Amino acid sequence: MELWMLLLLHLHLGNAPWIGGGEEVGGLHVVCVSLPEPSNVSISSFNMEHTLSFLPGHETPSDTHFTVQILCPRKKKNMWKPVAACSELTAGQTCNLTQTFKDPFDHYRARVQAFTSTQTSGWTESGWFQPLSDTVLGLPDVSVSGCGNCLVLQLRVPSMKRFQQLRDLYRGLIFDVQRTWDGAQFRLSLPYKEEHMIAYLQPGVEYCVNISVTSLFNNSPVSSKPYCAFTSPPPSRSSLYVVFSLLGAFCVLGFLLIGLVLHGGQLSFESLRQHLARTLVTNPTVCTGTLSFSCSSSS
């Protein structure tokens, strides 16, 4: 019986991901199995909002929690500091490091450990992260309106302090402008300011603009959704009906005039032919000549 128990214990430990130290229990050397280490530890950032994410290791128990620590070599060399707000995460949760990474010019690293009431895992570290260069800059609020043969674009950032800091990071704007009806497009690169006018466009036509922001420290701009507007107000449906009706009436009148002109010309030609015939009958003439012709009446 003990042989079977030892065999089952051996098979169970053979499938364990990591084996640590052991202890004597009832005369047997029992080996403790640690928790699987977390995986895919990474830091992402959008508009200077920094988020750490991870995945539990394979076959991690459901009651497992996770703790996060960060490293900033410039502050304390090789000293890991626990993140109080991320000391008891559960599977699927993320860790917000925005307030922890206070210096945008510094380089940081994070690591995650799994633990239960009786076990812990090894640490899994992220890559190095710098807020300024690794954040992805999004866009402020955008509105587009027409101005005849141009478009006016207004960019607004919220009044929150964090967004005011973001505005200082913006270096330039890239406008991809496309005319809707035929797909003709062009690109403009302009310095950042809160209002821009795109001129020399076709009046009364819809254009769509995609906007992206460039920064001195970031080379990963995000393109906005298309913002579309007419350069000047398009004609209403009733106006189109009036225009088409007038065009149809002018076409009909034109055909009638052409018909009258042709019919009148035909009548005039017929009248002239009949008049000449009557003249020849009533006044016969004799024409003589060799190289030139002369006509004389016969008595």
C-alpha cells in the first residue's frame, strides 16, 4: 500500500512546475511544490496613464493573489519597492502605476509574484519602461466645420491638470484630408495649436480628416477616427428638385426652339422654291454665253 502511495506522490510531483525544499512527515520526505510564476508581465501607457498587466501561471489555484513591486535605479539602486495599491491583486486585475511613476524622464521596472496563505511563486519581471518615450499620445477633442472653400478644425483638451501636461508634450499635427466623392486625398504636417484652417478646398463638398499627434519623445502616434464636414452647406433636397425641374424645362424649351427653327427653315425653302417656279413660268428667259453667261428676254 505504501508503495502505491509513493508511486502516486512521485507521479504528482513529476508534473509539478517547480520543486522546492521538503520536510519529514510520518517518516516520509514530503516535497513542497511552489506556485507557478506569473507570465506576460508588461507595462502599457496611453496619455500618460501607466498600467501593468500579467497572466497567472499555468494551473494557478483560484485562491491565488498577486503582489507588485517596482524598481527605479536612480532613486535607490537595486532596491525593489512594493506598490501598496497592488499588493493583493486577483487574476485578471491590472495595476495602475500612474502615480507611482512620478518622474516622466526616469526608467522603471516592475515585477509580479503569486502567493497564497501557504505558498509563494518566483518573481516575473517586466521590461524597462520610460513614461515619456513609451506612452502613446491620444488626441484632444476635435470639431470640424465648413467655411465656404475651407475647413476649420478646433482641438480642445480638458481642463484637468494631467491633460494640460499632455498638451505640453504635443509637437505637431498630421492631417490626412480626403474628398469623399472621389477619394482624392493629401497630407499636411503642421505645428500644434488649438485651431487650424485647411483652405483651397472645393466648395459644397464633403471632406473627411484623420488627425494624429507627434511628440518630441514619442514615435507612436495614434490616428483619430475620420471627422467629416461639408466646406459649405450642401443644397437641400427641395432645392435640388427645383434645380432639376428648371433644367428639365430649359431642355424642353431648347428642343422646341430647335424644332421651330428647323421647321421654319423648311417652310422658307419651300416657299422660295415655289416662288422661283412661278417666276420662270410667267417670265421665260434665254441664257447665252460661252465663258460668261448673259440673259436676255425674248419678245
